[in-house]
Amino acid sequence: MLLEIFIIVKESSTLLLHRAFTKKKIDVDGQLFSGLISAISMFFSELKMGQVNSFEIGAQRVLISPYEGIVIVGVVEEQKEAQFVQNSLKKIGEKFWLEFKELLTKWDGEISPFKSCESKIDNIVYSEFAKSYISAHFPKKMIGVVRQFQNIFEKPIVRYIGLKVGDERSKHIKMSKNLKNKLHKELDLFSINKITERSENEIIIEVKMCPFCRKIKNVEFNCDFLAGFIEGFAMQCLPNKAIEVIETDCIAHGNEACVFNLSIK
Ligand SMILES: [Zn+2]
């Protein structure tokens, strides 16, 4: 997983933006780190050894992705994910450069304008994660991966990733007019127990043996991924409606089942 990124000006090695994506904070001085990256890059290019693309520090891997006048540096935890993270870095570079290239030509050193790009960067990182890491291997390994990342990310992020995966899954399933039937077919994977259509605008989904809650005790509700998944799935099925999914019971919280209330407006 991509833990953090640094966006640096290629020429001056000034740090423009530093963003962390997980609860794990590396706690590094961004400006000092930017200087280090530039020094390493310069050292190797002066030795005519070509461009450095990555190096390792302890258990972490640092990926360097130059784009036009900027360099995107990513810190990654596991090495095997490097390829999909490279895609994210490239997309971030393109987006950031497109947005700020003019500002950067007459830049006064004020870094606050770059903050406006944070949510777009988050979207790229979490969408790539959902697509390359979960949807691509669906349903194989999915439960294990979700159980792992629901501890790494903040709750709204877990929900967002669920939403992206649900949206992606819904596109793959043959259109059926009935959302309830469609949900039933898809959610069987999560040991779905019961789906009740309370009214035209309200569906209750009960998961008796929730794989995301097994052996977990939590004061808060735990199933943000599944709530997001159902929401994304329903949104794709009913694009002209406003969909809202709320988890009203959760096994991890001590209830008998995880229950989701899906409302359609
Ligand atoms: Zn739950």
C-alpha cells in the first residue's frame, strides 16, 4: 500500500505537498526528505548511471516518479504492490501538473494553493487501490484483504473503497430490473441471510455470518466496507436515484447480525 507521497519541484527540490493515506505516519521531515531525494537523483545522474526509480529504507520502498517539472515520490510498504502504485503516482503527477503548471512558472513560494488538490489525489489513490487490489481479484482473497485494510485506513476511507468496488461489481452483473434480486445474487458471497423489501424505497439487508466481523469486537460499527459496497452497487443500478445506506446493527458491536438499511429517494 502507498503510505505517503511527496510532490517536489524538480529544479529547486522544494516540497509542494505531502500527503499520508493510512493511519501509519512515517513522521519524516518533508523538506529534508525532498532534499535527500534530489541529492540522490543528482548524484546518480552526475555519475551517468541514469535515473534512480526506487530505493529501499528498512521495510519501506521509495518510488520516484518524475513528471514534467515535478517529481512525485511515493513511500510504499510492500514491494509487490509497486506496479499499481506506479500507476497512481503517474496519474497524480499528470493531474497535479495540469492544475498547477501555470502557477509554478511564476510561483511566489506560497504552498497553500496546492492544498486544493488533496481530495483529487485521495480519489486517485483510493480508486486505484479499489480497482487494482480488490476488484481485479474479486472475490478471491477479497475478505482477507478487506479485513486487513479496515485496520489501516480511517473509517470514511474504508467506506469509500467499498463504494468503488460495489460500483465496479455492479457494472459486471447482467441488468435485472429488480435491485433486490440483483443484490441477493451478489451479496451471497458475504453469507447474506435475508433481504427484506420494506417498501418501494426501503430495503433491509441482514448478514448473519459477516466475514468482516468474525472474531472482532468493536465499540463502533465495523462494516464500513460492506455499507459502502451496497451503496456503490445500488447507485450503479439506479443512477437517477439518491441512495443512502446506514448500518443499524453490527456483530462486532454485539448485535446478532450486521444489518444495513438501504433507502432510495
Ligand atoms: Zn458489521
